Amino acid sequence: MNGILLVDKPQGMTSHDVVHRVRKNLNEPRVGHAGTLDPMASGLLVLVLGKATKFVKYLVEHDKVYDAEIVVGIGTDTDDTDGKVVSECPCASLDEASVDAVLARFVGSSLQAPPAYAAIKVDGRKLYEYARRGVPMPDVDARPITIFELRRIGPVRPDGTVTRIGITARVSKGTYVRALARDIGIALGYPAAVARLRRIRVDRFDVRDAVSLASVGTATPTLIDPLDALGLPRVRLSDELLFKARNGAFLPFSAFPAITVSAVLDGDGTTVAVYEPDADRGVMRLAVML
């Protein structure tokens, strides 16, 4: 099995749990994912099977769209409501115009401090491993992110001593929605955490086209060609250059219609490799051998 499989991840499972289940159900050892989802999150998980695992580095760069509910008035150690409450400040109501104004301030490029419970590695250990062991957290630099769109969905809803805000956000790679919720709360003057998180898009992929995890293995899955998904140009080379490509040699820019990541085909139209520009050498270099 070679291709991309879209799965609607249920809450309560790690991305690795999903990968393990798919490997077992499809009897395919080569399964990976193109972007982790938190256990408390549901939604679109882009899986790569077989030879498509070689395309992960291109798929992880894509923008993502999330729907989330933020609960304002409590803060947790995980920045979501699965964590331990570490701060409380009653927030019985918020003015919708003020909320919208705060959300608008986050659109654009900025630096984001990741949450304590994150999979970022520092000195060979993931941040959440430090947090779970109760040892001092290492210093982690804020990371550049871009929020392309951030808006409220539905009314601002008072709920006892907290207020709930539904949002949709289109964000760049590396953006933590949990950290975004935390920072939105700070901007509003309250602690805040994510109460619900669902990923609905990854670039052109939509959760509406995903299959349930329970259905994987019950029928032959529909897989997406990674070349189609990435929109890579397909280039047929001369026999001489094709021989070089099969051996991973550098190729001249002149052999490619566009100086961009491109799929190299043999005479039968079968993809044999993917090449990408090497600006320093002024050549195309092998990126993926298939």
C-alpha cells in the first residue's frame, strides 16, 4: 500500500496509537503521520503508507485549520481542560466586540512560547517528559508562527464562573492552539485553556473526506497519490539523465521546466525519484528515491 490515508482521529488517543492501529489493521509496517494531534483533540490525521512515507517532509509544512472552544476563567498545566487547574479567576461574561478585537490582534506573524506539555525535544527529552516527572523545565525559546485567520464562531457563552468562546483558526506549522488559547486569555485579562479541539483541514485535505479509525481494515482503503496531493511537476528525462537519476547523481537545472521540487519519470511514466533545487551548487539534487 503506497499513498496518503485520511483518518478522523477520535479523542483520547495519541497519534502514535492511531498509527499502530492502522499498521495492525492493514498489515502495513510502513505507516507514519504528517503532523501530531494531541490526545484530547479529534479530527484530521494525515497518514502516509508504504513509499509515501518518504514524502512526510513535504506534507508537514502545510497550513492547518482548527475549530476550538476556549474556556476563559481557568488555567491548567497543559493549557487544556484535561490538565490540572493551576489558576482560577471568575469570568462570568465578556463583551463580544472586545473578544473580537483581541482575536484580531493575534492575526499575523509572531513568536509563541510552546506549552509545557509539548513534544518538542530539549537535550534529547520531550518537554512533556520533564513536566510529567516534575523536574524543572528547560528554557525553550519562543517559536515563529503565523496565524492567517482567527475568528469567533457563535456567541460568547457565560457558563457559571467561566465563559466559553468558539473559534476557528488557520495557522502555520508549529502553532499550538493550546498556547494560543492561553495567550488569548492573557490578552483578555484571565487564565484560559482549550476545552475542545478539532482539526478540520490540512492544506487541501478536509476531515469530511477522512475515514473513521474503526473502519480502517474493514475494506480496501482509498489512498491519495502524494504527487497529486503535492502538485509536483512531472518530468521525463533522457535515457542518459534517467540513468544518472536512478543513481542519485546531481542533474542540471536545464533538464527541468521549473526550478522547483519535481518528480522524475521513466519512459513508462513511473515515478523513480523526486529532485529538489540545490541553490548553493546550482543543480537539482536527489530528495527521494522511489
